[in-house]
Amino acid sequence: MRSEGVADAGSVGGPESGAKRHTPVLISGAVIAGLSAALLLEREGITSVVLEKKAALSTQPRARRFHPRSTEILRQLGLADAIAAVSPTLGSFGVLAGPTLAQARPPAMTENLHKMRARLASMGRMSPGPNIAVPQSVLEPVLLQAARERGVTVHFETEPIAFEQDSSGVTALLPSSSSMLSR
């Protein structure tokens, strides 16, 4: 993306400076997808900048289980040990059902549940990446730390205001506390 300072929106150098900052790739969202993309690009020698509109990573435990293909990618990024250190064992998670949380119990083991468990148990033979049970709110800080350690720039409280595209790239207009980024 190509960047330009805009008087009303400002930039790192101040609105009157017209400061420009260039980056080959601008990623919107410091969540699993955005941080993973930044790490994968960095591994290939491609600079990126991640923008996140929130002030910090979410503390809400959204996604909590990641399948072998996802963990294969995390392993390729050299993060398997760091993630294993913060992951509870998969056996500590289960499905409960009932009219209330207090009355919830594990479901009866039907033939379909037995087949599903057998399929999951065989995954280890098909992939070097295991199923992991780690809440997104625990995984994202590991990804953020790795991204920063590897030189990825991550800006919080920064949401693009507008985009402009021309033959030389895309310009992202950012709020006054941030620069504009472009390719």
C-alpha cells in the first residue's frame, strides 16, 4: 500500500508534514488470521503492517480448538512449543448437554460419537500437527509476541478511515494518531 499524509487525518509526522510510510502488505485485524498471515509473510521475507481497531487483543475465549492443518502451519512457524506450553490437554474439554448448566452431563456414547472419536484418534497418523484445545484469547498473545519478536509492526487502536486505489497501489487513510500505509 502507498501512504500519504492528509491534513485533516494527520500522520506520524503531523498533518502538515505529508509524511509517507510504505509497506508491501497491510493487514487489517490482529486476530489469528491477521497475525498468522503476518508471520507467514515475514517467513518469506515480505514486510507487513497489522492494524487493529481495538485497544488490545480480546480477552474473550472465542475459538477454542484448532485442527491438525492449522497446527501444522503453526509448527512450520516454529510456534509448536510455545503453543503447547499454554494449551490445556484436549481431554480436558468435552461436550455436555442438559436443560441447565447445573444439570448438564456428557451425552450418551452413540455409534456416531464412537466413530467420530476413532477418526479423531487416527489424526495423529495423518498429520504432524495435533488437535489442540487452546482458547483464541490464549493463542493470540503467543502469535502477537512472535510477530513482534520477528519485526512485524502491529498498531492497536488504528482503523483505516478510507482507501484509494490507483495504478501504483492502494492508499489507506488512517486516523490522526497514525500514519498512512500503502503499497
